[in-house]
Amino acid sequence: MCRFALFNVKCKCCSVSFEEHQLKLIFKQFDSDKDGLLNKQELKNAFSYLGSRAPEWRTQRALSYADENGDGYIDDKELEKIINYAYRQNYKFR
């Protein structure tokens, strides 16, 4: 069974791109302290899970792009920008 079955996605040989709502579920899943915010480590873990070859770099780029108030955390409003950013990276089911 595909490890992405959690997201109710049918994939053929695991080569289907994530949709935005699936990316949102994945990022929210990595909010380990359940405070409604994503910190740098939580973002890095999410990008690692998505298969980023350089999750630390990807995290820095995502924070630079989305962290509007500069507090180092991604809130729900800023999460939409992260999802758009990740969607453009065209992560695929593996």
C-alpha cells in the first residue's frame, strides 16, 4: 500500500503530483506541538517528507517567501503562501 493512502489519493506507480489541499494536510500534519504555527524544524520535516533533496534550503526559501511578519513561524494565513510555493515545486507521490 502506498504511504500516501492516508490522503485518500489513488496513484499509478506513485508518479502523481500533489494537489494543494493534499499539501495543506501534509504541512498541518507536521505541526508537532499543535499550536497552529509551523516553525523552521516543522517546515523542514514537511519538506523532507515531501522528498526535497535540500530541505534546509527549501525551508529557508519558503520562510523568506511566506513569513510576512518576520516572526519565524508560519500561521494559517501564511500557510497558503507555503502551499502555493510547494505546489509550484511539483512534488510527486513516490
